[in-house]
Amino acid sequence: MDSKYGATATLDQIEDQIERLAEADWARLRKMAQANLWGTRLDDPEELINETFERLIAGSRSWRAGMAFVPWMRSAMKSVADGIRNRNAVKLEATTTDLADDCDPDAAPDIFGSEERTPLDLVLTEEARAMAESDLAKIEAHFKGDQNVELILMGIEDGLKPEEVREIGGLTLTQYESARKQLRRGLDRLFSARRGK
């Protein structure tokens, strides 16, 4: 079934889109890929870009020709990186009793977490994690198709500075601020019951 973005792109459309990427687009893709490399054991952003292209061409990822390609790639690369991280995840859990009395406190993060599993993951309850994932899904669905707001969300998620987000998205300061206001207003509407009175 076709979405508002049209049918899934053909192999010719995909190849044409890749060939039409400008140098600025490649620079954005590299920055986006770099932000998602943690925990994947990939060393180079190009590896994640190529892995995503391979999956797109093989049909395990689908792009619709009506979608802006670079923001779609950001989402696809994040998904591919998440999949690699999940596949590589080592499920190590430790408690404070696992620390020896003479253990160096600076070593605690190495004991309690890794690139794949942070100390925060161990603290969050399954209920809190499910609520956070639900909230994130609501936010992404609400702003789907608004490329500027999606770029800001990407920046927040990847810990980028506002100027880095503007550079990746090719946004002017006015466009960035406008999208930021849209995001804030949208979040106020989505989670109005949680706002302080």
C-alpha cells in the first residue's frame, strides 16, 4: 500500500538518488553516520553509510521517492546502527556487591556498563524504559515529515550542538529557531497533562 510519499522506490530511483547526492549531502551523511558509530565496532562513517546503502539496494530497507533522501538516510543509518549494537550486545549486569573493596571507583563504569549497556540502562526499570520508548514514538509520529524538526530531534538524540544541527541540515538561524519553537509547542500539546501547573 502506498503512503503519502508514494510507492517504494525502484532500484533505478535509488541509484539515481545516490548519484545525485551533492558533496554537501555526503558531508551531512558522514556527520550523521559518525554520530551513530558508538557501540557498533565500525571504525569509519563510510562503513555505516555503505551498510545502509547495501540494505536499501537489497530491499531490507525501503525508501519512498517522495521522501527527502538525506533525512531518511539519517533514520535508516540509526536503525542499522541500533541493529548492529543489539547484535553485539553483551548482557553483563553487576551490582555494587560485585565491586571489591579495593576497586578503583573510576573503574566502576567499566564494570557496570559498556558501550552497549550503560549504568543508566541498569538503573531504569522496564516500566520507565517502556514509557520513554512510548513517548519517543509519539514524538516521532507527531513530527513525521517535518524535516527541520526531525533534524532538531536527531541533534538532541545524538548530542549535537545547535550549530552542528544547522550545518547538517543547511538551516539558517531563523529556520532553526522556527523549528525549535514548533518542537516546543508540539511537545506542550503532546504532553500537556505532564506540564507543571
